[in-house]
Amino acid sequence: MRITLVRAALLAAKVGLILNALNALNALNARPAAAAETAAAAGTTVKIDNFTFTPQSLTVKAGTTVTWINEDDIPHTVVATETAFKSKVLDTDDKYTFTFTAAGTFQYFCSLHPHMTGTIVVVPAGGGGAAP
Ligand code: CO
């Protein structure tokens, strides 16, 4: 009887270990989805840091509002080469937003450091159906 109890306890311990392992696997499996959501949220943001726009080229659908955030410790601007948009001087942590209503390729640069350049590619919002 005692041996059986010991075996039962060992078995329960093993089951516990397996469940822990399964939970760990589930946690791992859940990560890609969370990462994808983060990527989607970050998909309309351009970071400015170390004299660089990141991503250098961003593709969005028409109607998307793009946010630039200056995470550098010096001021920068966001100025479209073809005058479609122009921010004021952005200090550290300042944001600038612009909503792209028309499809096209929009090159921009920092007027304080013209070697800083980036591109927003706006594709038609369509999807085959009627506009919402
Ligand atoms: Co700059």
C-alpha cells in the first residue's frame, strides 16, 4: 500500500512537470501573436534616432495616419521633398503626425540634417470591395 502511494505521488509529480512543460510551450506559442500585434501597432510609426528614420521606407494604405517620434537627443524635422507635409522642429519625444489620403511615394528629409531621408509609400486603400 505504501509503495503504491509513493508511486502515485511520483506519477503526480511527473504529470505536474509535463503540465508545466506544456504551459511553457503555450507561452512560447503565444509570443509570435503578441509580436505580430506589436509590429502592426508599430506599422504606422517612424522613429527618429541617431540621425536616422526607422524604418527608412514605410508602406501604408491610403487613409493611414503616420506618426514620427523623435527619440534622438537633438531636434529634427520631417519635411516632404514635394511639400506634401512639413513638421515644426521636433524636440526629444515630440511627435508629428500626417494622414496620407492619396496613394503615391512620398520622399522626405530632415531640414536640419538634409542627409537624413526617408520614404512613405502609400498604396490604395481598396481591397476589391466598396469603400467603408
Ligand atoms: Co535631423
